[in-house]
Amino acid sequence: MDSRNWHSEALVLTVDEVSSSNRIVKVLLNSKNGTSLLDAVVFGGARSRLSSLVMPYYTGTMWFYTNPVKNAHKVQDFAVS
């Protein structure tokens, strides 16, 4: 993860609501370095396109933004396959 913006094949495992409009997702990533688990935040309300795509057991390519100072990850986009 040299860049703050990156993508990987992902399987969404769990989705937990943090507030009325934000959710934390746990995803299983399959990348060149092997498989790993990652917690990331999905911003957006119930009518958000991204919130409707990120559901348990959906797979596809997921794009992330990583803040290395806070060690936080944000889902930017998800292409369900």
C-alpha cells in the first residue's frame, strides 16, 4: 500500500451501522500479497448508491482511501461482480 488510493478484490463479510448515515464494513481482501481482513468506513445515507452496493456476501473490486496517520480506511467505490 504505497499509495493512499488503492483497490483490491473484496468479499464483504459484515456491515455494522455507526450512525444513521455511516457504516463500518469488514472485508476479506484478495491481493498480490495474499488474503487479509480490513475494516473500512462507508459514508452515505440510506439512499446512497455506495451504501446500497456494499452488502454482506457481495464480491467485486473495491476502491479504498487509506489515511496512514490515523490508520483509517474509507471505501470510495465498489464494482460488484
